[in-house]
Amino acid sequence: MIRPRGCLDYLQLSWWLMRRQGRTLVLATFLCVLSLPLNATIAKTLLPETLVQVLGLLLSLFLGFRYSQAYNRWWEARVLWGTLVNQSRNWRDLLTRVLPNELPLSLRRRLLKQVVLLMWCLNAELRGSDREQPVLAPQAQALALKLGFNHPSVQDLLQQMAEEQFKLHQADCLDSVESREFGRLQQEITNALGGLERIRHQPLPASSTLFIRLLTWVYGYLVFLKLDAIGPTTSALVGWLVFLIFLMAERIGTFLENPFVDARFALPMDRLCALISLDLLGASDPLAQPSPTEGPWLR
């Protein structure tokens, strides 16, 4: 996630946004340039006295709704990841408190590694495409092979965790109360996983996105025409800049509504998974190190 620390960071963010929206900005600039010789005719046709004001009100309402919904999705995803961090710690503490001391340390370690791998698999599935196999981080793939998985998935790991609990209960290592406690904890993890998958697979309706984008184009273009009709060249330049700013603002809302894909607007899931790995496996584990790909200004 982006947390600019200074002027250079803000410039880097602005440059990234302009690069991502290069075609849109070029098209808008081309439209403005073409309109300059015909501005007087277009302005008389498209600029009734109250049209810009009405469209501006509509755009503010729809953009406000768009940003509100996008931020709500982002914040819900952040809360659910916080739940996973907390429940993974509860899982670690429950293993320490409940399992008999005579059980081998390797078994405890295995149960902790299953949760760590579960989080990294979730990370890969949330970032990946529905049409492609999720790609695990190299260290997570190495852990999966140690646990006996060639192509691990979230559902496979949840089932294995349930099977491990059943085996411990059958071996009288867990009584009924302790077994229910493990089951409740895994249910909390499953609920958080389901919430994140819902956000990932149920975006905002495409029809509303298309409507807001069209409204932004129309309003920004009319603002350019209105300012250009004032006369001086500087007015046309200001109108062009306002047009581009409106287009960028609309696109930022689109980036924000998906909190998993782009590292600049998404949640820092690599860091959250590294934190869980640190809590469960210790600082010496390779998965406990944050990914360097997120950059020094993405926190």
C-alpha cells in the first residue's frame, strides 16, 4: 500500500498514475486540441447555462458513492487480514497450551507451518487470475513441498488442518472441549478467508463503473469548453488540466476498489504474511522476511 513519505514519493506516485493512464490522457488531450478551432460552435450547442452545474452535482454524488464503496471494500479486507493475523497467533498459543508435552516438537511445528502456508496460498489466490494457477512465492513453494503439497490450495490446507485435529482427538491428545476450541478457531479463520474471497470475486457492478466513467468524460470535456470559451490561452490550459484531473480521480477509485492486485493501492499482503510467519515460525524462517518487491515506500 502507498504511504508517500516526501515530495519525491508524491512525484513517483503521480508519474506512475500518468503512465498507467497514458492512453486515456493522450486521447483527452487530442480531443481538446481538436476542439480548439471549433470551440465557439461547440460551446453554443453543448453549454446551456445550467448544464455544467447539473452534471457537476451528479458527478460529485456518483464519485463520492464510488469512493465510499471502494474504501469500504478496502477497509473490510484490511479488517479481515487483521483477523487472520490475530487468529494465527491464537492458533499458536492454543497449540502451546493444549497439546501434551510428550508430543514431538516436529508435530507442533508442522501444525504451525500449515497455517503459515495457508496464508501464503491465500495471498497468491487473491492476487492471481481466475484463469491461471496461483503462483506461490519461492519460499512458500519450498514449504509446500516439505509438507507434501505439489500444488497447494486454501481448501486443501483447511481440510488437512481438520484431519490433523481429528487424528489428535482420536489419539486422546485432545479432549472434547479442546477439540471444540480448535474447531472454533479454524471456523474463525475460514470465515475471514471467505470474506476476502467474496471481496475478490464480487467487484462493483460494471454498469456503474461505465456510467461514472462516461459522466466524468462528459463533465471534464464541458469544463474544458467552458473555460476555453472565456478567451485567453491560459483558460484553455487550465480547462485541459481540470479535465485530466477528473479522469485521474475516477481511475484512482477503480484502483482502490480492488485491494489485492496492484501493490501501490492494494493491501501489503506480503508483509502481513511475513508477519504471520514471524509470529508462528520465528525470525530465522525465510518466510518471515518481507518481500523486497514492495519497495521502501510501500508500507
